[in-house]
Amino acid sequence: MSVRMLRLSSPFVLLGIVSSLTSTAAVPYFKTRDEVLSYASVNGITIPHHKRQVIEGPGGYQFDVLEHLAGIAPYFDAPGVQLDPDVPSGCSVAKATYLVRHSNIYANDYDYETYLSPFLEKLANFSDKSAFTRTSDLRFLANYTSPITNETAQLEKVTPSGIQAAQAFGGVIARMYPNLTSTTSGAFRVWAASASRTVESAQAFIQGAFSRNDSAQLVVVNEGENDSANSLTPHISCPNFHSSAGSEQQGAWQDQYTAPIIARFNAAVPGFNFTVDDVFGMQELCGYDTVIRNRTEFCNLFSVQEWLDFEYANDLMYFYSIGYGNPIGPQLGLPWLRASLDILKSDQNSTTFNQSLYVSFSHREEPPLVLTALGLFNNSDYYPDLDVNKTMPSDKINYARVWKTSEILPFLGHLGLERLECAANGTSSSYVRALVNSAPIPIPGCQDGPGSSCALDEFGQYMSQRATLYGDFIGACGINDTVTNRTDLLGIYTS
Ligand SMILES: *[C@@H]1O[C@H](CO)[C@@H](O)[C@H](O)[C@H]1NC(C)=O
Ligand SMILES: *[C@@H]1O[C@H](CO)[C@@H](O)[C@H](O)[C@H]1NC(C)=O
Ligand SMILES: *[C@@H]1O[C@H](CO)[C@@H](O)[C@H](O)[C@H]1NC(C)=O
Ligand SMILES: *[C@@H]1O[C@H](CO)[C@@H](O)[C@H](O)[C@H]1NC(C)=O
Ligand SMILES: *[C@@H]1O[C@H](CO)[C@@H](O)[C@H](O)[C@H]1NC(C)=O
Ligand SMILES: *[C@@H]1O[C@H](CO)[C@@H](O)[C@H](O)[C@H]1NC(C)=O
Ligand SMILES: *[C@@H]1O[C@H](CO)[C@@H](O)[C@H](O)[C@H]1NC(C)=O
Ligand SMILES: *[C@@H]1O[C@H](CO)[C@@H](O)[C@H](O)[C@H]1NC(C)=O
Ligand SMILES: *[C@@H]1O[C@H](CO)[C@@H](O)[C@H](O)[C@H]1NC(C)=O
Ligand SMILES: *[C@@H]1O[C@H](CO)[C@@H](O)[C@H](O)[C@H]1NC(C)=O
Ligand SMILES: *[C@@H]1O[C@H](CO)[C@@H](O)[C@H](O)[C@H]1NC(C)=O
Ligand SMILES: *[C@@H]1O[C@H](CO)[C@@H](O)[C@H](O)[C@H]1NC(C)=O
């Protein structure tokens, strides 16, 4: 079993798989099932348990479908580059900032309108239901009904398992940073973009972190179009941002990989006329129905190859919209990164930044955009002359890519930046470490510190270079000069 199963994923997938584990020294991460459960029971948290959806090979090979669903994956700890996520020995965490995607939802409007609803309606209308019972794989469709029972009440909203997962995440963060969740003056603050799914995720996080929901103050940040860089949703306030970028590349790949699946399903149930969008919607329903009803029939319908194909289709779309295929991605991510640098650099008793841990909830777009500003998960990082778009062809999978969105933006996917204080030779030095879904990911060109962290001063220099290249949010976004509060900076943490 891989080490990552022992950490943040614990609250979500740990049950039943760790009885043989031994607990090591007092580290701030959850280490055992008992520890998770006792923490949860003391704090009144129900731990959601999504059973792993494992496809097995005869030689012991295992593939968990739920770890390849891109933005529709219930949270799991990313494998990263296999660095130890524990705080490096001799170091402690003095400050940290986190940017977190909201928790499990019933479906977003786009997925619902494009894929789920057309398929589910076609299924509901299909009169020859008994045709499904002639094949073992598709048999369940004879009785299958939509997991969305009330569009108004459910679309874009957090599911009950999503509330539990966000609470558990709060518990994990509170355990990781016991010294950072108190504040000298006033209530501990948590930030959330104003959509209900981000606000509810943050409220559940607070409950899980503090066991009471009034121990922290939630700061709700407007998702307005006229806030330029001063919001947790720069993709909404940037006119030049287009969420549909990548749909062409994704579409080409979808057409190609779904062809044999369509042929297989149509051979089994000829009257249904399965389409590309039906198949993609069925793959999406593996993730959605897992987090809605804990039902996993669709997860068992496809081969490992077909899941890898689905994952790549998502990676293509996200690459061109919120990844390195979007030339203004870094400009959108930089404001949060700059604000984080100010927090990490501030001294211990700063009056500007009077808490040491800053956690903010936003949408799937934001953590990846910040990663492009930071320069992580860049397929052409070590090949500066290689056109990064060529690393994501739409007619075959680049298996060597580091841009894997399942490991970047699952529900509750997050980027954390820590300031480490490390003692050596009687003095203490400061370093910065990036954690993506709990896995440490070294900063390119700055990895000489403990645990491959980056010296704080060098990180500051690196950030200056990035700001020179990508600091022009207003220009890159083409923001109209009639917008009164134009700014390249994010100021929500200081006001
Ligand atoms: C989901 O179903 C499995 C059995 O398939 C069960 O073990 C698990 O507890 C359920 N999880 C939730 C969150 O209901
Ligand atoms: C399902 O049937 C309804 C009512 O006959 C019809 O309006 C709708 O277009 C059908 N939907 C699909 C996807 O076939
Ligand atoms: C569909 O539901 C009915 C009634 O609950 C049940 O008798 C039947 O076995 C189910 N069929 C399948 C294929 O699950
Ligand atoms: C669907 O949800 C909305 C909003 O919560 C509610 O007003 C409405 O009554 C619900 N509709 C049904 C059919 O339950
Ligand atoms: C918290 O602070 C105490 C007292 O300074 C220290 O002994 C302890 O190691 C710190 N805990 C963590 C997780 O850094
Ligand atoms: C806080 O918890 C109380 C008691 O459980 C509940 O009545 C209240 O609605 C909660 N408030 C928020 C903002 O979640
Ligand atoms: C499938 O296509 C055939 C021929 O065009 C049509 O008669 C039938 O209604 C279609 N079935 C569905 C479920 O759309
Ligand atoms: C990658 O493709 C996007 C979308 O076609 C384009 O805007 C961008 O300039 C390309 N990047 C490079 C480095 O060519
Ligand atoms: C911060 O303030 C506390 C209490 O006022 C003081 O004991 C401590 O030395 C100060 N720390 C720094 C780094 O200035
Ligand atoms: C500590 O001192 C030793 C011996 O002078 C030196 O080799 C080492 O680089 C120093 N370590 C740090 C972190 O400064
Ligand atoms: C800026 O916004 C104003 C008011 O909405 C509009 O009249 C004007 O055409 C816009 N200018 C540009 C360059 O888009
Ligand atoms: C500009 O910022 C001020 C102060 O934060 C605020 O009161 C005002 O509503 C903002 N104006 C617009 C157009 O967003």
C-alpha cells in the first residue's frame, strides 16, 4: 500500500484498509484508522466512506477508478513526486496559506446540460427497458433513475457526503496546524467565494476544524465581474478568460476514444443509439453518483484504458482553459500567490496579518491557475524549447505528462503554501514548501531546502520574476478602464 493512503485521504477512504498499520512518532498527520475515527467521534464528524472502485489484474495490479475522474473525483491525497509530506525534521510550520476547491456537488450546470440530462432523459424515455437486461454490464440501466431529483435544489449544490468531507478536511487541517488555528486578536477568519457551494464547504470546514461553527468568522468574498484581481474568482472577473477553451481538443479526443465503446454498447442494446455525449455522461455519472447516492454502477462499466481515456479528455479541456495552454493562466493565478507571499513573509506579530493560517474556498479553476503562476505541473518545464501545447496532443495520450487534473482538482482539491522554520547550527532559517492535495511539489529551480523546499528569500526572488512576467492582470484580461476598482492585486486578507 502506498504511503499516501495514510494521510489526508484517511478520512475519506481509510476504513477497512489500514488495520495492519502501525503508528509512528507524533506527527501532525492522521496515521491510523483509530486516530481518524477517535478524532471524528470527539468532534461529532461522520466520516464519509467511498469504497474504492478497484479494477484488478491477475498479477496483483490495482487501479482505483475514483482516482481518475478529474474534477468529479471525491477527494484523495495525490501521489505527487513521493516526497514525505510530514514536516521535515528540525522544522516547524510558522505560517500557511491554502486555496481549496469546494467539496462534492450534485453536478455543475455545464455537465448537467451537456452530458447528464440528455442521457438521463433519453434513458427515462426509452421504452424497451428490458433490452438492457440481456447484457450483464448494462443490466442496471433497466431500473436506473437520475441521481438528480430536483434540479433547482441540487444543481451546483454540495451533497451530504460533501459536507462530511469538508468537515473531515477541517479536522485534518486543525490537526496538522494545532499552533496556527488560534489568533491573538479577534476571531479566526476563513474566506469563501460567495457561491453557496463554496460558502457551505467553508462552513463545514469550520465545524470540522473547531468542532463548533461559531469559533471562526467566515469572510464571504463577492464573485463579481467587476472586482478585477480582488476576488477569489479571477476567472469570473477576467473578460479574456474563456472556460470553453479546450473543447475543440477535448471533442476530437472524445470522438476517437468513445467510438469502440459506442460500438460495444450499441451491439448490446441496438435501439438506444448511444452517442459520444452519452458515453461521456455515463463516465461522469461514476463520480457524481458516488458522491450523491454512493452508487457506483457506472464505475464498473469501463476498462482501465477507457478510464485513462476519460481522464485525458478532461486533462485536455482543463489544459487549454485553466492550464499551460491558456496564455493568460499565470496572470489569473498570480494575485493569490502574491497575497500569499506577503502573508508568508510577514513577521510573527504582524498587525497586517494577525493570523498565521489563511484558508480560502473557491472553485475548480483557481488552484490550477495559481499552479501555472507558480510554475508547477508544467509538461515542458525541463524542455524550455518545447511548445507546451505539443505536449497535449488530441489524438493520443501523453502518458508522461505531469498535467494530471485528477491529482490537481478533485473535490476539495487544494494548494497549500507553508513557511517552514528550520533550525540548524543554532540559527533558524525560513523556507517555503508547496503542497498539492497533501503532496509536496518542489518549486522549479528552487529546491535546495529541507524536504526539497525553497529558501524564503529565493522564493521571494522567484516570485519577483514571475510578477515581472505575469503581473499585469488588468492588461491580460482586457479589463475596461471604466471599471472603477481596477487592480492587479488581491487585498481581501488585509482589509
Ligand atoms: C457506501 O457503500 C459502501 C458499500 O458499498 C459502504 O461500505 C459505505 O459505508 C457507503 N458509504 C457512504 C458514505 O454511505
Ligand atoms: C423525452 O420525452 C419528452 C416527452 O415526450 C420529450 O419532450 C423529450 O424531448 C424527450 N427527450 C429525449 C432526450 O429524448
Ligand atoms: C428492477 O426493479 C424491479 C422492482 O424492484 C426488480 O424486480 C427487478 O429485478 C429490477 N431489475 C433489474 C435488472 O435490476
Ligand atoms: C425543488 O426544490 C425547490 C427549492 O428547494 C423547492 O422549492 C421545490 O418545492 C422542490 N420541488 C420538488 C418537486 O420537490
Ligand atoms: C506547537 O508549539 C509548541 C510550543 O512551541 C511546540 O512544542 C510544538 O512542537 C508545536 N507543534 C507543531 C505541530 O508545530
Ligand atoms: C451552527 O450550528 C448551529 C447548531 O448546530 C446551527 O443551528 C446553525 O444553523 C449553524 N450555523 C451555521 C452558519 O452553519
Ligand atoms: C435510435 O435511432 C432510430 C433510427 O433513427 C430511431 O428510430 C430510434 O427512436 C432511436 N432511439 C432512441 C432511443 O433515440
Ligand atoms: C496553445 O494553444 C492556445 C489555444 O489554441 C493558444 O492560445 C496558445 O497561444 C498556444 N500556446 C503556445 C505556446 O503556442
Ligand atoms: C510576538 O509577541 C509576543 C507577545 O507580545 C512576544 O512574546 C514575542 O517575542 C513576539 N515575537 C516576535 C517574533 O516579535
Ligand atoms: C552547519 O554547519 C556545518 C559546519 O560548519 C556546515 O557544513 C553546514 O552547511 C551548516 N548548515 C547550515 C544549514 O547552515
Ligand atoms: C467600457 O465599458 C463602457 C460601459 O459599459 C462601454 O461603453 C465601452 O464601450 C467599454 N469600452 C471597451 C473598450 O470595451
Ligand atoms: C469599489 O470599491 C469600493 C470600496 O471597496 C466599493 O465601495 C465600491 O462598491 C466598489 N465599486 C465597484 C463598482 O465595484
